[in-house]
Amino acid sequence: MSKPSVEFERRQLIISATRQVMVTRGLNQLRIADVAKAAKLSSGIIHYYFATKEDLVRETFEQSFDESLRRREKIFERDLPAGQRLVALIDSYIPRDEVTIEAWHVWLQLWAGALRDEGLCRINEIAYEKWRNLISIVILEGHAVGTLTSSDPEGAANALVALIDGLAVQVLLQSPTIDAKMMSEICTQFLRSSLDYHD
């Protein structure tokens, strides 16, 4: 196996530091100097790898989403019925562990930035198209064998994605009404009422 290059490792270090600064300070307050400090590198080195702050932010968001998809690959490697696969996918997005919580904070920053930045808006749309397709594939798989029922699988996927988003934000805000357990229960109820899922 070839050893990762120094340049690759350094890019990953910079992106990781960017994510850390983004989560702790927010996208609007993100400065190259703060990223450099978090990465223990000079600002000049950051600019060597990323010409502008916009380039750095864009790649950080894109890589965060790619990592999110890779974390879900294991679910598709397991031999699960479609309904259980969908439950596993939902469960993987519930903000319980440190990695998932950080990933959601990154997406909150993307949403905020996309309100004013057309480039970030495109990144969001591309990411959500992939996510909706992922959910749709599982619903269609279940629909084909009769374990999930929907007259509009794509609409059900959109509704489920929106439900997950909204509930996750409430969990992140530490709502006294919606915690991780309640989020799981609400999503399961959606599967039962909208897709006729039975575990």
C-alpha cells in the first residue's frame, strides 16, 4: 500500500482545522489566521494549498458530505431488508455521537452561508440531491418487494429528509421537547404511517 503524500496529509489537516474553526466560531467569523493556528501551520501554507478562503470553505463542505456518505456505506454493505436499512440510515443521522454532532454543525453553517452565497447554495443542492436519491433508492427497494408502501416514493423521501433535518436542528439546540430519543420515535412513526413499515 502506498504511503499518503505529505501534501495530501497536510490538505486533510487544514480541512479538519477549518471544520473545527467553523464549528466553534461560525462561518462568518472564520479567518485563515484561525485555521492556521488550529492546524499549527502558517497562513502562507494555508494559502499555498487553497488560493482563497472561499476555495477552502467549499472543499471543507464538499469533503464533509463525502465523509458523511462513506460513513453510511457500511449500512449498504449489510444484508438488511429495506425497512431495517431505512431505520439504520435514520439512526445514523441522529445527533448522538461526537462525529455526527460535528457533521450537523457543519451543515448548519452551510445552510447559513448558502443564504448569501450562490456557490454554497449549489453545494447544498448537489449534496441534498445525493441524499434524497439515497433515501429514495431504499424506499423503492422496499416498495418493489412489498415491505414498504408508497404511492410517491420520491415525495416520501423528500418528506423524510425534511423531517430528519428539522428534528436534528431541535436536538442540536437542546430542545426540552425534542431529544435524540424522541427524534428516533417520530421518524419511526413516520415510517409506519407513511410507508406502512412494520419492524
